[in-house]
Amino acid sequence: MDLLSQIGITPAEIIPADIDEREHKGELPRALAERLAREKAQAIAAQHKGAFVLAADTVVACGRRILPKTENEQEARTCLELLSGRRHHVHGGIALITPQGAIVSRCVDTVVQFKRLTPLDIETYLKTGQWNGVAGGYAIQGYAAAFIKFLRGSHSNVVGLSLYDTMQILEGHGFFRS
């Protein structure tokens, strides 16, 4: 993972967790992000006993409304139109399972505000394809960076993993970079 390499960590393996990522009825965005990270970590740790297992999930929300990981242009357009000119929250769930089996999780909240998007802004962004499969229909590390008017919190959280919080969790539970 490129983000982890920024802080000197090279995972032994990157294993996608096969879990149901649908939200539970009445589940709030922050709780969803943290639950998904925990469930991913638990699914992988079950197969890799005695290892550090780190997992994460990102949920983009406008108020209580959870935005999808967009799969088509119409979903992405709907998300961009909703985010246009508004502040929203990016909730990053992080979960660590230690070699001893302890589980630690937290949710990092970053507030992001988009500029008011014109129809041309939206069409231009959709043509990049950078909306595909990402929470809220945008990737801040790409063209959408030009839309960000305000950000409070962790930039790396919006990319996909708060590096500060990840390092605090890892170091606090006996993981040291070699």
C-alpha cells in the first residue's frame, strides 16, 4: 500500500477481505467505518494467527447520508452534485489485531468542503474515471484535489488511511518498523 510506504511500513501481504460491506439499518457513518475495518481485520486474522493484521475502511457522508463507493457514472454524478459547495465528513475506520489477538479500532473524522461545482467541472471529472470504486465518488489524490476548498483533519484519511493514527496504534501495541 503506497500510504504505508510513506511511513516506512511494507506489509508482508495485502489480502482483500471478503465481507458484506452493506450498512446495518440505522447505522451511522462513523460506526459503519469502524465496524467494517474491524470485520475486515477479523476475517484476515482468522487465517493468519500470530500476525499483526491492519485493516481500514472509508465512509463518506453528508450528514447521516452514507455515499456509495461509486460503480457507475450516474452514481458518481449524484455524489458530486450532492457534495458541490458543501462540507462533508470522511470517516476512516482503522482496526489492528495484534499477534496476541487483541483488537484495537478507531475512527478518524476529516471534514472536507468542495467548491461549488459547475456542470463542466463534473463532466470533466467523470471523464477521468477516477470516481470508479471510491467512496463518495471522488479520489482526493487525483483531479478532485482541485475541488477542495477546505479540509480539517487528516489528508491521508481522505486518501484511505490516516497515517498519524495508524502509526500511533501500531507503536502503541508493539509494532516497530525495521
